[in-house]
Amino acid sequence: MSVLEVDSLRVQLPTPSGDVTIVDGVDYAVEAGEVLGVAGESGSGKTISMLALLGLLPERSTVHGTARFEGRDLITMPRRELRDIAGRDLAMVFQDPFTSLHPMLSVGKQLTEHVRRHLHLDRAASQRRAVELLEDVRIPDPEAALRAFPHHFSGGMRQRIAIAIALACRPKLLIADEPTTALDVTVQAGILRLLDRLRREHELAVILITHDLGVLSSIADRVSIFYAGRVVESGARDAVLTHPRHPYTHALLDALPHPEVSKERPLVAIGGAPPAPGRLPTGCAFNPRCAHAVETCRLEVPQLVVAGDRRLACPVDPFRA
Amino acid sequence: MRFVLRRLVALVFLSIGITAVAFVLTQLVPSNAAATNLGEQAAGDPAAVKAFDQHYGLNHPLPVRYLIYLDHLVHGDLGQSSVTHDAVTHDLGQFIPATAELALYSILFAAIVGIVFGTIAALRRNRPADHALRVLSLAGISMPTFWIALVALYVGFYELGWFPGAGRLNPGVNPPPSVTGLYTIDALIAGEFGLFWQALHSLILPALVLAAFNVSLLTRFTRSAVLEVIGNDYVRAARAKGLPERIVVVRYILRAALPSVVTVLGLVFANVLTGAVLVEKIFSWPGIGQYAYEAAVNLDVPAIAGVSIFVAVVYVTINFIVDVLYGVIDPRIRIT
Amino acid sequence: MSSLAYALRARPRASWIPAAWRQPLAIVGIVIAAAWIVIAIFAPLIAPDDPLAQTFTPAAGPSWHHLFGTDELGRDVFSRVISGSRVSLPIAVTLVALAATIGSIVGAVAGYFRGVVDGILMRSTDLVFAFPPIILAMVVAAVLGRGLFNAALAIVVVAWPSYARVVRGLVLSVGDSEYVQSARLLGASSRRTLVRDVLPNVAGPVFVLATLDLANAILLLSGLSFLGLGAQPPKAEWGSMVAEGTQYFQWWWIGTFPGLAIFTVVLAFNFLGDSLRDVFDPRTARRDAEVEP
């Protein structure tokens, strides 16, 4: 059984000009010990679809569909039960470690408060657990770190602390929302290696959200590509990233710098901008930017269907092997 | 700590400036200082007048007189009130505790209610509760304090008879032995609970009236301070950790919003003083506001100067403390 | 919250002017303030009786003949409240205009010339700010001598520094902006850049401040009159009428109605000023767009 199975998730957010659909029917699943990479440009609904799972959306947002976590639907679950699962079985790491840690609470406090609540540990036991966690994420001198405040640490160290906080209650699933975007390139690699090691050691399922396919190619097992609130292509990492079939995936990969081929091939930016949610073009949302679009693309929203070794939402399928 | 030192130096200079302003202002009063201070009889005695003029340097030019005034001030001599015929410092000692007690309870009440209201408004932003609190808080800062006092007195004392109408204790009741000068606290120290309740009972109406303006002010400040932090990632992170909403609000949101709320404490104090001048008159509260009022109306020069210097120095000192406190609350500033 | 920010960016931008009108409180404020201005202008026509005539039964409660009752001297309270608008409103407007002008000039000079001039002027605002407003106003009013004019003058003394600070800050920031720098480079004279480029940017905030200050000025003025340092009897001034009410508070109508008058006028200006601030300062605005998860 999958740890998490999301089915036809739709999210609408309130805006002054009415409700806007940000996530429009996405499906995905993660298994224990597996890293699911979720990629897409800003505004594609990646983050919102994750926040919906934990009930962290703004008030008056509407969420449809199901998200079965160990068999229980997170979407319809009462908020109180959700709060018991959140932080214990299902943890989240946010993008910017400079803002995701409370500046006025000590690292120790932030690392132990939910441990004491969820695992019913006493002060001493939760302190021991905290030291263990900080060692696990390779923070030097954990005892001193517990008494320190977030501003004493560098960005990379803060993100390690944030990961330690997320892992504190031994969750089954970790959602990491662009955990390396705010960090230096050299620090990024360290964080990714850390995530990779932790999921092996703890049989942890990980959803890694990113807009950088390069990040996914190093640690993801499977990949889902989001565009304008929908999944356009998903499958095993090697299949999707080495033989992309959706024109959008293709374009994303082209936009990546390739060190080995940079001489022959210039960097290709994707033409146009992603559509604003609420103002999607008819048909396939990508059709205005797509070089392969045909008449049907402008009329019908393509469904995500099995296409050989993957699932694909493109009837044209111009890159079929 | 260099920050604290620099502010401290500025505070000293500001205090000197305050004495200068108060001194110059009061010197503009056309009066025969000796006559008003010594009373009719003594003013007829040339030796007494001469001694008086000598003591306060009244035969010297203004700047010299100011320096003499400063010299006396440093030695704890603010002159003699022409109304009470006591030393101004003695009078201040008499009147300050009454206002301090009133201010203490009033600010305490305003802080609790204002912070709760402001937090509710922010959490329910743009909902009916928020709109209602906005109108309510605007109404609170629009009502003249002396008028609220009048209405409160009419309803609470005259119509319902729930509260005493004047003074700190019932007429003829002796105050508890003075330790702090605050009757409620002194009564508790002396173990006289009846007296404590009586003092508290007398405090309620004036303290509530004084609090009205500050409740509104703090509601508005807390609301915007909470809105500043409420969208932060760490608040979302706290919810993602599965912390109960109560802890998210208190430990994560309020903790972060508190420093900005603390910065208005100086303003809160100024409002209490403003209110005290008006409210003490109506409730016959023997405090510094009454004293300042009496001094101003009777052109009691040493008392006016003394009370305005005292109040202003306390005011700027509070603002100084607030600045320092801000650093203590926020560990990011503490280090640098 | 990239996608969320994105969603919000998509919303149509409203222009500022309609934004002011979409604030119901602003409209309520304008209506009340306008009503009071009309009352002040036509007071002699509206007031049924002479506000000073002691011709009626003293201390009679509200009735059809005397809507707000009569006071201890047999004057019609309703007529006195109406006539009081001719005291508070024009004086408050004048003194705020005066304080705003003085403060703005001082602030502009300080911000424009910077250096020693700035230092001296700003330290003097510090000195005024060092006193709680009512204490300083009380002392100044007392020293100048009791009376409405002197009370108003005392309030000007307390009120100007906030304008000086705001304008100085704006002039400093506008003066640093590129277009003013380039105007200077092109040889525009100091006075011209100040008038042409700086003033328009300063007008909005000063206007908001002045609206809110009108509320404060009326409160302070009536407070000083309440204490007996402002308007002197028998003048029908709201603050001193409330003061009379405190002496005869068993006759609640004597003090209650003038107090209500102060309250409604001040409330109108606070409604207006608060809404205007939302419009001029988007940072504190209460737009619906403030949705973050």
C-alpha cells in the first residue's frame, strides 16, 4: 500500500475577483522509502496541493478529491485528527529556512515542543531525542545548538535544523517544498545527500517539490511534472527525464544548463509565460507556448493516460520513441 | 550595548532640554514670585523677601537663574508650591502614588483587553468581528475621556450606586501603612483584605475610564502587528508540526508580534497621563493630574515646572526603557 | 508561496480614488462631518433659542420644547450644542492648518538643508515630543493666560512637530530619488525642486495626518476648556459645557449632549482619517488581498 495516495485533488483559493482554481485534479502516490519528485514552474500548483494535505490553506479555500494517508483521507478528516497526524506521521520542510524557523524561539524549543506533544516524552527524553536528531543531520555541537537561536546558524545549517524538526517524530512521509532553493549550490548538494541518506535509513517516503529538474535527477525515484494545476507527465525518473514525451517536460529539460553539451547547444528558455491561474487558455493549458500544438489542443483538455512506461497528458505525443 | 549607551546619553541631554523648556516657560509668567510663595505677611518683611530672592537667584539674569534652578534640582529642590506651601518634591511624593496606582491597573487592563481584541481582529481579518472591532476602537479613541468619566460616574455611582463616586477610599477610612503608596498593595502587605477590596473598588471606575483610549490604541496596534507576522512561514511551519492552534497563536504569533506592541507603551503612558489630568478632577482622585491642573490654573510656577519636568522625564525614560526592552524581547537584536 | 502570489497578482488592480469610496467608514465620516459643517454654518437658523439666554426653567429634562433639556441657568442645551459647533470646528480647522503649515515648512527646511539645520530643528521636535501633549498644552495655555485663543495657540505648539517629522522624512526620501537628483543636476534651483518635485509627494501624507489631527485637536481643545483653561463661561463651548455637567451630574443631560457632539465630530474625522490612511499607505491597508496560507 502506498503511504500517500492522492486522487483528483482540486483546490480553489479565494481572491477578490472570485475563487480561482489553482490545482485542477491531480493524482499521485508515494511508497515507503521512495522519493517522488514534483516539478513545475512557479504557479503550477505544486506547493498549494501539498499545503492542502495538511489543511494549511487560507480560510475559505475549497478542496475536493481524496488524499489517503495510510488509508485515511486527509481531506475529510476533522481538523483535530489532522493536527495529530501533522508533524508526527506527515512532516513538512519549507522552502526558506530563514523564515520557516521562529526567530525568537530557541532551536531546542522548536525541536522538542511537538515531540513532547506527539510522542508524550518528558523533558529529559525529548532533549535526548533532540541531540540525537541534530547529530543525525550533522549539526556540530548539538547541545550548544539546542540553546542557540536560528539567527546563529547559516542557511544550510538552518535547513538541516528544519529537517531535524520535521523528522523529530519519525514521520512516514516528508514533504520537502523546494528545500534547497534558498541555499547556495554547494550547500544544496549537502542537503540533498542528507535527504537521500535519511530516507534510506528511516524507510521514509519523500515528496520533493522543486522547479529544478537537475535536483530531481539526482535523488528522485519517480517524477511528476505539474503545469497550471495539472499533472502533464509522470513516471519513473529515468523514463521521464531521459526520454521526456510531453512538450512541456521537454522544454523544461532544454532550459537546464548541460555542462557536457553546453558548447554546441545554447540554453533554451521556454517561450512565453505560464498562464495566470483563473485565466487559463481553453484546451491544453500549455498550447499557447507549444510548438507542436494542433487544433484539438486548443479545444480539449488532455487527460492524463497511461502511455507505455509512463502517464502522459498529450494527445499529440510528438516525442514518442 | 553601545546602542543602550547611546540612547542613555540622548536621554540625559533630552532631560536637560526638558528642564530648560519647563524653566523658560514658567519664567514667562508675570508674577511676584516672593509674594505668591511667601504669602501676604512674609512678603511685607523685606528681609524674608531678600532671602527668598537670594535663594532662588531672582536678582540674576535668566541663564544664571536657570543654572541656579538646575543646581537646586540636582539637590532635590524644586522650590515651594504657592498653593500648598509645601516643597514641590514633597507634593509630588504625596500625589504620585495615587496616579501610579490608577495608571498601573488601567494599563494592565488595557493591555490584556487590547492585545486580546487586536489578536481576534487580526485572526478574523475582514470578517464581521474585525470590522466591529475596528469601529469600536475608532469610537474608543474618539470619545472625550472627561465625558466617559462623567457618564460612568452618572451610571455607575449615581444611578446604580455600584461604585464610590470619589476618592481612593471611603470617607474617613485611614489608608494602610505606607510602603509603596499604592493602597491595594499596601493593604495586602498589611494583611487588611477589607481595605484592599475597598481600594480596588474605588479604583475600578476611574481605571476603566482611563483604559478606554488605550484599549482602542492597543487593539489597533496589536492587530497590525499580528498581521505582520501571521503570514510568516514559521507560523505555517508551526501548524504543520501539528501544534494546537492555541500554542500557534500564543507562542508563535503573539511572541513575534509582542516587540512591536511594546513600542507603543510610551504612547500608552502618555495617554494615561492625559486622561489622569481630566479624570482625576472628576473622580476627586488625589493624583498628579489634579496637582498639575491646580498648579496650572493657579499659576503656581514652581509646581508647574516641577510637575511638567517630572512627567516629561518619566515619559522619556519610559520610552528609553521600551527601546531597551525591545532588544531584550527580540534575541536577534540582543546580540548586536 | 509562489503560486499563491501568482494568483493574487492576477487580480485586477483598482485605482486609488474608487478605493477611498469603497470604504464605508470614509463615507460615514464624510456624511457626519458634512452634517456638522452645515450645522455650524446655519447654526443661528437651526438653534431654536439664544444659546446664552437664561430664560427657561433651570435644569428641566429633555422634552419637546427643549430636546436636550435646559441647564442649571435655564439655557436651552440643544441650542448651546448647536452653537458650540461654531466654536470647536473653525478653531480646530484653523489651528490644524497652522500647525500643518508650520510643521511642514520646518520639516521641509530640515530635510532639504540637512546637516546642522536638520539637527537643530529635529532636536526641537524631540523636546516637544518629550512632554505628554496635554501637560505641555496645559502649561502653555496657563502661562499665556486662560482663553480660547491661547488654548488653540497652545495646541499649535504641541501639534506642529509631527508634521515636521513626517515631511522631513518624505523630503529626505524624495530628495534621494533619482528624478530629483537629476533635476538638481540639470540646474533646477533649490526652491524650484522643492516646490515642483517634493511638495506633491508630501501633500497626501500631510493631508491624512491633518485629518486625524483634527480629531485630536478637537479632543484636546475641549479638554483644555473642560479644565477651564480654554473657553470661558458663558461661551457655549462643548468642553466647558461638559465641565458644567460634572457639577450637576444628577441632571445628566447638561453634560451628556455636548459630550456626544464632541464624540460624533471626532469620530467622523477618525473614520475619515483612518480610511484615508488605508488608501495612502498600502502597507497598512486592509485589502481583501491579504490572504496568505
